[in-house]
Amino acid sequence: RDGFVLKRNYLPAPVFEALKTEVISLTARARDMIQGDAVTRRFGLDARTLARLPALRVLVESPEWLGLVRYVGSSALAPFTYIQTIFSHVRESAADPQTHLHMDTFHSTVKAFFFLTDVGEDDGPFTYVPGSHRLTAERLDWEKRMSISARESPDRYTREGSLRILETELAELGLPKP
């Protein structure tokens, strides 16, 4: 209904603790990306890495997890899976641009997050606008206007296809606050 699924305490506590210990202990090659004042670090989870992380492998290969991801994405394709850590406010710079409301219009996207720790407001948690996934007439009109003007946008990410929207513009699309 709202464009997202939220499941708290997805795993039983002992299974979660084993998975968390496993992931936190991982030493592997990572890729870092700096955007604004944040560093995003990702470890790709290929078969070789998952062989070293049996508790995590059980989760990401489970029929329940894959079924939900595939249902939401309307695709039976195998998802790309990563361990991702975002270090917020690590340098003097503009805010992390990923914290600005946007939609990734350049590809179909299903994102599934499994958090190992609580994420506070100051950490720039994942933010979603309920109902923003619906192709309403208002949204389609907005997308058309944005597609025409995106190349002239002062925002680099909008110019590249990741359209930014201000919270004050949501009402025009009939959407609630994030």
C-alpha cells in the first residue's frame, strides 16, 4: 500500500546475534564512496564471501527473504547483496546528498535493508515518502516536467537522473511528509 514493507525483529534473537557477530568480524575488500560529509562503505557478497558468513548466507538465501524481495520487485532475478555501512558527518562538507529526498529514476529498484544496529535521526536514516511509488497523474506530470528541465538543474544528481524533490513539493503530488 505505501511502497515499503517494514518487519521489526525479523530474526529470532540468537540467530540475529550470530549474524551480527559474523558480519562485524568480517575482514574483506570494500569499496568506499565519499558523497558530501559521508562515506559509504560496501562489501559485495559473492558466493566466496557468503561461504565465510554462514548465518548471513542463511538469511539472504532464505525463501522468505528472497520471496519478499522478488514480490516487491515483481522479478525472480537474484538480487545483488552487499554489506553497507554509512559513516555520517565524517568531514567538513555539504550534507550527504543521499539524505535529500529523491527517486532513482534511472533503473528499477528494490532496496532491502537489514539493520544490525538502531539508526538515529542524526545518522541520516533511510527516509521514504509513503505512496510515492504510485504512478499517479500528478507524479507523471511532475516527472515529465523534471525530465524536460533536469539538464539545467543546479543539482548535479538531478542532472544525472536521480531526481531531487523538496519536502514542500510533496503536497503538489498528493503525498504526505516523509
